Amino acid sequence: MLDIKYIRENKEAVIKGCQKKQVKIDIDRLFELDEKRRELMTSLDSFSAEKNKAGKEIVDAGEEKEKQKIIAAMKEVDEKSDKLQQEFKIIDQEFSSLLFKVPNMPLDEVPEGKDDKENISIREVGKKPNFDFEPKDYLTIAENLDMIDVKRAAKVSGARFGYLKGDIALLEFALINFIFNTLTKEGFVPVVPPVMIKKENMKDMGYFEREDSDEVYQLEKDGLVLVGTSEQSIGPMHRDEIFEEKDLPKRYAAFSTCFRREAGSYGKDTKGILRVHQFDKVEMFSFCNPASSKEEHQLILAMEEKLMQELEIPYQVLQICTGDLGAPAAVKYDVEAWLPTANCYRETHSTSNCTDFQARSLNMRYRNKETGKLEFIHTLNGTAFAIGRIIIAIIENYQQKDGSIKVPKALQKYLNKEVIGK
């Protein structure tokens, strides 16, 4: 969340930032609640002081009559305090709910735009395949090889699920080994995190108070939610902790199964495994010094591109405009892989700098070695691979005329073969 003090001091900038992100927030109502909340807190503090003073007076009072007089006065203060407490609870609840709906402010370098149609392609990398035959889509190829089965998955789980089988299943683990061997060299610590987290942690990561809460699978009985990306369980890992500056950046590479309802996407990519309710993913996450977060963001983007270049999959990099930024992100890039049969790029990666937006809610700070003061860290995330989508890109770009699939050179040592389907 944003600091209410920052919002007070930068009202016009916050209003403009919300407008750029296409987020409607009643800032005047937020200020009204903030002022009332502070007034109530002052009154409650005053009542508390009165009670403390009365407590001392009871101890010092000599006569019982005098003590009873003080006790009666304390009861009156208690009644007034209880009423204010109830009023404060109602005001504070509305205030907190509204404050959490204020998104992170986009950085100045983020291009303005209303939606994803106004994202900017900043580079295209790699040579697109030139087939001497009519290429098939990934699902046709995989079903012919009996290595992706969505029909039986539909019987078991419903739409938007799939079985990975045989060498395609082994390809997933080859990708995971490849990722970890690459990222550990850059100081990323491998992690397998929980996939169920407390609701408050999802909220403090910048979700759950907005429309994206419809995407989340909830376990109401247990007060838990299923993560849609492992950043949601890695971010709160260090909540209420203080880092020493020398220990930053702290980088993780987290593998997890992820879950999304895909609300609002009905009719889109319903066939196959491109847009599913359950998928596996490796996510990079960094806790870093605010002074170096822009450089850290470029490093994460560079790692995403390195992984794609090692696989020799053509891709493009998009700079995301203000209207397509998620609530926690201050700046974001997407990487999209080329899919020959769709004749277009499709998103496979994203990376966001969330500045101190998440750290403030999670109370994660570092000790500035020069001033000795505690300051909020910056958090960044980036996709290493969304496994299913990369498998799709590999199948489509490496397909052969006989229906087999060449294995990218970078993965051959992990899969112990050069071709799938022969």
C-alpha cells in the first residue's frame, strides 16, 4: 500500500497516477476518513490518559468516598471510550479498505496508455522458423504423440486442465533443471514454497482488495488461498524482518504449481494448455536496496531474455503502459514468445518493479548503513518460465515434418535425447 502521508502530501500526483492506471478512487473520501480517524485516535488517547491519571488518583486517595467518586468518573470515561472505539472500528475499516485500493504509482518512464493495445514493443530477438511444410499447432502435434491429454483431464477435472505425459512430462523437469542451473549462477536461491497462504498475505502483496480477487481460489474454512504465482508466497516470506544493507539484494527462484480461475476469459484459449486453471512456474523474486532497484529490474529482464536465447525461441519485449500495469507494479515488461501457427507473439514472461508498495504493507525494511535508519526495501518479481507456455513454444518452433519435436540444444543434456516422438 502507499503511505497515507505520501498521499496527503502528493494528492494531485496520486490522483493523476490513479487516472493513468485506469483506477477510480475517491481520494477526497479517503482524506475525510483519514481526518476523522485521526480525530478519534486523539480522543481515544485522551481518554486513555484520563484513565491512567484516575488510576493513580485512586491509589493516592485516602477516603473510600473519594475512591468511589473517581471510579464512577472512570466508568463514564469507559462508556465514552467504548462508543468511540466502535466508531473508530467502523471508520478504520472503511479507511483501510479504501487505502488498499490505491495502486502503486507508475514511474515516470512508463508510457501512458489505456490498455494492453498501447503497450510498446521495444525489441524483437531471434530468427522465426521457416518451415518447408505446413506447420501444425502444438496441441495437434502433442495429441498425435499421446503426450498432452486434455480430453481425459476434462473428464476428471473439467475444462482448462491437461495431462502432460511421456517425454513432454520429462521436458518440464528438463526445463526446471535448466532454469535452476542458470539462475543459481546469478545468486538466486532455489525455493519450493507453500502454494497455500493466509488471506492477509495475499492482501498485503497488493491483491484481494481489487477486481483481481476473482482470479483467486479460496479455502474459506481454513482462511487460506491458493497462489496464482509463487511471488505471492515468496514476498511475505520476510514480513516484519529487517535486512542488513550488506545482505541485499536477496534473490530467490521459486518453483510452484499455481492456480487461477481465469475469470473473465471464457471463450478465450479454451482449447489446450495455454490458459489453464493449474500450471507450474518458476518465478524470480528479489528483495533489494531502493537505490539499485532499477538496475535489479534490468537484471531480471536480462535473465528472462537469456533463458529464451538459450532455448533459441524468437521473442519480443514489451514495455507495459500505465493502463495495463497491475496494482502493485510501478513499471513492468513482458516477454512474448513467437507461436508460428498463431502467427503472433504470446506472453510467456513478465517482470515488475513494485518499489516499496508491498514492503510497506509487509513491514520489510533494511538498515541504511550510512544513516543507521530503517527504510523500506523494494521488491521485484519476474517469470523464469511459465512451464506450460514454454512447452507450447518449444513444440511449435521445433516441430518437424514427420510430427516429431527437436529438443533445444540447451535441454538435450537434461532430457538425454535430441528428438521427441521418434
